[in-house]
Amino acid sequence: MHLLPLQRTAADNTAPIEEWTAQRLQQLVMSCADGQVIVVSCREPYSHEHGLSGVHVTTPASGLVTALEPVVRACAGTWIAHGSGSADSEFVDSAGLCRVPPGRPEYSLQRVWLDDEERRGFLDGFANESLWPMCHRCDVKPLFRASDWRHYRRVNERFAEAVVQAARQPDPLVLVQDYHFALLPELIRAYLPRATVVAFWHIPWPEPDRLELCPWWHELVRGLMRSSIVGFQTARDQENFQAAVEVCERHSKPSASWPQARTFPLVATYPISVPWPAEYELDRLPSVADCRSQVLREHGLMPSVRLIVGVDRFDYTKGLLEKLRALELLLDRHPRYPGSVSLVQVVAPTRAGVPAYAAYQSQVRAEAARINMRFRSDGALPIILLESQHDREAVDRLYRAACVCAVTSLDDGMNLVSKEFVSMRDDEQGVLVLSAFAGAAEELQHDAIVVNPRDTSALSHSLETALAMGSAQQRHHMARMRVIVRKANIYQWAGAMLSDAAQLRQDSRQASAPWREVA
């Protein structure tokens, strides 16, 4: 096998903290990423939206944006993304470019426009009805339509054209983000053979037998194999990808479309994380006690009620039904809990136009209503379902108010909610109940309560254990998790990839070739 695996593991709790910051990341970019930096993602870092009071600019609550903005800013680079905002077209020049951030521009945002048919085929279709369920171990069957595949390929071609248009030199550093753009590295390589292309796959990479459900899986693997670096969240994802490459290698004849051994990419794990310190300093937030009082008042709960908090997209991979049923078991087993424990569950709207999502969302609402009807009391509503996009400050107040944060994903690339919760608990209190199938479990398994969310009884007992945990034990586990998240923060994630990319660029130039030799 010719791939060069590179393992990234959780931070050593005993080693001194050498903290990664946005400033340190920018210094790295200036010192080693000497070329132009281009970021490609489906979601844009800023969007212009029409509102009742005029046009306003929105910024997604995204760890990706937080990590990569310092990189693009440091070299006045370019960010290429789908222009999805209702007023986006009013704030670009004839080439689709606008300068961002608004009011203090430091880099260019190049917007790519998709018509309704392209959006349905590329995004709702192949990305969200084919790749998403195929890559996640869930009960939703992936759908594969030839028309969606054609749109996926065409949109990848459109983004490749945008990269070529944005390139000011023959060897830019191109950071390709996520499952929307599996074909993009190969397409970029056709026009810019000297480019350093780093592709990061944010969601799980499936086992070979599941990957092979896709009629075009060879093309997906081949597209990524034209990268300089392919990054994954966990060792399991990396191993699954390498298994797929081995199958492709056995069945592929040497050709221009399949890379030769010496041009194979570096395949590595880079667990994504959250900022540290948080996006704004903790002292700008109310105290933990004040956050708890505010959240309880907002939801009409008694001061004595203990909060279990969940923050998820309204997605069938997040284990929402399992979480609700585990809470029901807990309330059923312990008469003292009805009226004294409530689950406040944020469910951010997503993909309601996809039938599998609409059906699942209706099922979750019905289950929450049934459980609430059964256990409703004067002291507390058992389940408070918050179906809206919450801003960062509101979510952080929930984290600080929680006695327990419950992350019950049935499958997840990383799940940053777990790390956000830890980053917000400077009081070193609170308990994390974490799915064994979230990527974060690899780093936090020794101090979170790790559980298989499909085992509803075990999940219910995990919630009970979390609620019963004493203050000293909470402090012990939370302090250790905070060391891990502080060390392996979002800037360290980006810095690790950029350091590897810089080494590849240096090796290439020393060898007078765009690729380094691999034994």
C-alpha cells in the first residue's frame, strides 16, 4: 500500500499547554503558506439577506468559518462558496466577487450561483439524499439518481472553473471542504497541476460495503485521490478510505485518471474542534448561576428544575427519538424526576424539503408531544423543543445553564456540540453524555459518559448517572476535558493541515516536481 497514514490523537493531559490562537495560525500562514490561499466550501462565510428593515449580513455559527478565516485573511486570499443569500447578487461585481468582512474587508468572497434545478440535483439530491445517508450509519436508505449525479459533477466543474479564475499563480494552496466537492481535486489538478490541494471530509467516510452502494463511488475516490492531502476526522474514517483506495487500485489500470503510486496523497486524521478561548470572552457572558436563572425563567420552569440540554440540527442522524425515549424511561422509573428535570432541546431547521427529513421531523414532534402529555406537571414541562436557529450567545447560555449535555448522534464525523459545551464550562461543572458514534468520543471517552444511543435503556441509565454525579467528580472530569479541548482547538486543527501542506510544498520544490516521492 502506498498511502502514508498520519495519525492525530487527543492531547496529552500532562503536557504543558502550547496554545493555538488565530494570531499564531496567521503567523504560520505568513511563514510557510507562501502561495495564494483559496478556500472552497458550499456554505459561504457571509451572506446578504433581505429583511423587514432592509438588507442584513448573516454569519453562520460555523467552526469551519472560525478556523479558516484567519488563513484567508492572512494572505488576502479568496473564499469560493455558493451564493445562497436572498440579496447576495446585489453585493458582488460582474465576476461574482465581494470584499469581506463587511465594513473591514480583508479578503475576497467569490460567489457561485446555482439555479433551482442545480440546487435540487446537487444539494438536495446527490449531496443530501445520496452521500449524506450513505456516509452515516442510519436507517435512511440513500437514493441514487443519474440526474442528481450529473448535477453534482456539473456543479463541481463550475467550482473548479471558479478556482482557476481566482488563481493568481500556478501553485495556489486550495482548501476544499467536505462531501459536496469530492470531484473537485481531480478537476483542479487538470488545470493547475502544481496546486497544493487539501481536501477535508467533515462527515464519516463509510465502510467499503456501504460505499459500494453508490454507482459512482470509484469516481468519488478517484477525485479525492488527486489531492495533495486528504483529511478525515477519525482513524476509522481514514481506514475506511484506505480500504476503498485499495479496491480501486486493484481494479484500475495505470492511466492518467488514476494517480500513480508516487503521486498518492498524504492521508491523515485532523480532528476538528472549537475556538479557545470562545468566540467572545467568557466574562462577557452572565455567570453560570445567572445563565441558569435566565433559561429557567424564559421557559417558565421552577428554580429547582435541573436541565438536560441538547443542541442539534433537526436531522435523523442526531438520535433525537432515542434521546426522547430515554428521557421517558428515566421519568417512568423515578417518580421524583417528573416536575424536577427538563430536556431543553434546540433543533435547528434543516433540509425540510427532503422527504426523509420532513417525515423524521414530524415523528420527533409527535413523540415530544406524547411524552409531554404523559408527564406534564406544574413544575416543569419534560421536553421543551426549540425549533429555530439560535445565535451563538443563546446557545452558550444554554450550555452554561445545563446540568447535563446530551449528545446522542447515531453517527457523526465529530460533533462540535460536545466540545462547545466543555469550552463554556469554566466553572468545571456539568456532565457530558456522549454517543460512542460521535468522532469526539475518541478524544473525550475517558471523561464523558459514553453510550450507544441505540440502546435506549443504557442511554436512560447514563442520563440518570449524569444527574446523580457529585460536584467533585464533575470537576475532575470537566477539568480534564477542558485541557483536551483547549490544546486541540480549532486553530490547531487548521495549523496541523497547513504545516503538512507546507512540508509537501517544500519537498516538491526540492525534488523539482509538484509531488513528493513515496516509497
